[in-house]
Amino acid sequence: MREHRFYIVIFLILVIFFLIRLFVYQRYHQPLLDSLLGKTLCVRGIVVEEPEEKSFYQEVIVDIEGVPRQQKILVQAPFYPRFKYGDQVTVEGKLKAPKDFKTDAGRTFPYQKFLAKEDIYYILSAPTVTLVSKGHGNFLKMHLFVIKDSFINHIQQVLPRPESSLLSGMLIAGKGGLGATLEKDFKDAGLVHIVVLSGYNVTIVAEAFIKMLSFLPRGIALGSGAIGIILFAIMAGGSSTIIRASIMALIALLGKQTGNMYSALRGLFVAGVLMVLWNPLILRYDPSFHLSFMATFALIVGSPLVKKVIPWAGEIICSTLAVQIFLLPYLLWMNGSFALVTFPANLLVLSFLPFTMLAGFVATTVSYFNISISYPFSFVSFVMLRYILRIVEIAKEISVLN
């Protein structure tokens, strides 16, 4: 009974903290340029995120200079010239407010709030964007993005498209590395999650750092793993999925250092609470956070239950079933439909992912020293990536027919 009271008190305290944080957050995160809506605006600002490639334009997020509080504009700029994080640009165009829209399921998607959670309050479509100068971003972030771009360039040297785009997405770029067309194909096939950087990627980075520095004292090796996680999260773009996975990985490392038993379920809830207290709007308006949290919960809690029901099934079958069953109501509510081909497609792909990522990573790393030596590894990676892409093509065709 006392334990139940303890958890109730903790829950009530968290609710109070959440409401206070929500009040403070909304007070200091408000649009300030509403009086200029519909008018032609010419401003100077800094590109504060990596531009994302869409079907007919590049999305560039610009933080306006000379405004008291952070005010970002989503600029739908032409493909060329390509802009980078830290570029100072001048933007001229008609200022618009984001508008909510109807999904195929008939549900109204709160696009305005979805952008507002990132302090993006306005849109400029088909504007004139001019580069003023470079190198105005955070010093660490800029150099991490340079490393990331170099790694992606080497992937493109050892693999053709679209295999190079897929490997980039799986290793470091997330779904933003796929391009608009390939990303849609993965969504239609129900496999876009394999290129959403997750706890798997974060775990690989942490363990790599720890193993490389295993000759050092345990505390230094674990500390290096923690630093590696943080740097990788920044380099990967800091999405809700990667932040959640990074916090859980850091908690696990802390447990190793202190000798305490790590509970993945507690780690998940601690990560969720910290993220919501930092930005309360993600609790309501961030589908990526919802899906990431729910899928991880399903893996931790649901997989053992599925294993008890079908003890002969392998780990991948149990995990896939648990996630698909648990996410089904949310996906039906969000999309209005669910492709039955998603389950077999996941089974055919997931077991090959670790080996594919390893071969691709080795091929890319070796190419820094000698590109000829990397070819055997890149060939193996190419075969596996081609297999995954073929599964995506077949699954997409079946889902479209249904």
C-alpha cells in the first residue's frame, strides 16, 4: 500500500511540474510577426538545422536575426543553391502561417502546432534566398556535420544510388538521407522505421567507443561511450527518436558505472518524462515521439508476452508481432489504414539489418584508406541493400493493390 501511495505522489508531482512547465513554455514561445502575415518580408537569418530534401524543393529552417525571442521560419527554397547548417542568408517572400490539413484518413493534422513545438511559426514558399556568408552555427555542431557529410560522401563512392542513400539513412542520416521518393516507398511498405535512427544505432556507437578504449580504466571507457552517444545524437540531427534512445543509453551506462541493475522500462519512462518536461508540446503534437515511445514499450513489455504465447517463435518474430499489434490502433487512427504486408516484410528484412549495416560501415571506413580494398565489403553490402530495396518494392506494390 505504501508503495502505491509513493507512486501516486510521484505521479501527481510530475503532473504539477508538467503544467507549470507548459505554462512557462507557452508564455516564452509565441509568434511575434503575426502583424506581417500576407506581406512581403525581407529578413536576414541563420540556417539552424540541416536542410531537408523534398520532392520539389529543399526545406531550410532559418532563425531570424534581430528578433527578441527565437523566431524560426520554414523556407521552401529551390533545390539550388544548396544551403548548409550555419549559413547566413537573406530571405525575401510573402509571409504565411502554417495551416492544418486533412489526412487521407479524414483526420485534421495539427501542422501549425507540429511546427510550433520547434519554434517554427511561419512559412515562406518559393522565396528568394541569397547566401550572405558561412560558418555562423555552433562550432561543435558544424564540425560534426562536416564529419557526417564526409562519411556520406564516402558511402556514395563505394555504392551506387539508391543503395548508398539507404545505407546513409541506416547508419547516420536517418530517413532524411533517403530522398522524398524513396522515403515514400518505405512508408508505403511499412519499413520506414529501419532508417529512423534508433536505440540500435546508439548502442552500436556506445559499445564501439567502450571497446576501442577498453584498455583504459572502466570509468574512462564508459565516459567515452557517453560522450560518443551525445556527439552521435547531435550529428544525427537530434530527432525525438534519437534523443529518447540516447537518454536510455546514457542511463544504461550510468547503471554500469554505479553497479546498479538497469531496467529498460524505467529508463524509457525517465527518458519520456525528461523530454516532455523539456518540451511539453511533444506530448500532444509529435507523432515521432509517440511511435518511438510506444514501439520501445512494446519491445520491452510485449515481446516476452508474445514469446510465452508462441514459444517456438524467434526473437525477431516476437518483437515484430509485439510492435505491430501494439501500434495498430495508433496507426489506424493516424493513417486510416494498415498494410497487412508490413508484418512479413519486416520479418524478411530485420534479420539482415545488423550484417548489412556492419558490411556498409566497414566498406565506408576502409575507403578512407584505400577504396580498392573496400570493394569486397561494399559488394556484400550492395547485395544486402539491393535485397532490402526489392522487398520494399514488392511490399509497396502489394500495399497499393490493397
